[in-house]
Amino acid sequence: MKETWDSEVSTCFMFASAKLAPDGVAHKQAVIILKTAPPQVCEVWLFAEVNSEVFALVSFRALVKQDVAFSIWNKVDDPKMIPLEEIKCSLPFKNLKDNQFVVILPFHCR
């Protein structure tokens, strides 16, 4: 972590779950949706607190099909660190064949 960080790292803690604001929890290997427009879906690889700021290492996914209540995504390994505040919520998901998965979109994400 120290070798890849832009600034000096004085403290670094890694953990498998984090509390989301205003409510909810995300865990390692959870599928999450970000507060971006258009919405982006990612898989959480881990959480880290670096210099008292909390980040998530997530792998972005590629959209295949969008519907009102669900969407289908391709699994692609494209990891990036994002601030924890960018996560909107965890999503229920089911793995499909051909390296794809489907997520159910809660009402507040539609």
C-alpha cells in the first residue's frame, strides 16, 4: 500500500467490512453501486483506512444490459481505490454463466 500511495502513509489498516452512510454495511466480495451518474457497479476487494481516511479497493464492472429493476454486468478485473463516501449501497446479486452476474436494483437506485 505504501508503495502505491501518492502521499506519505503514516497509518494503514485493512478490513473486510465497512459501515456506509447513512445506513448499511458493505463487505469484502459484496457488489456495490456508486453515487455516480450513470450508476456504476463494482465488487469490493477490501477496505483500507489510510492516514485516517477510509477507502475501498473495488473492481469496476462492465454493463451488459439495463432494465428498470435489474441489470446484468460482466466481471472485469479493473481495481481502483475510491473513498468510502462514494458507495451508495450494497446490492443483491447472482452469478450467471460466462463471467456475468445480475443485480437487483433497490427502489432508491432506479
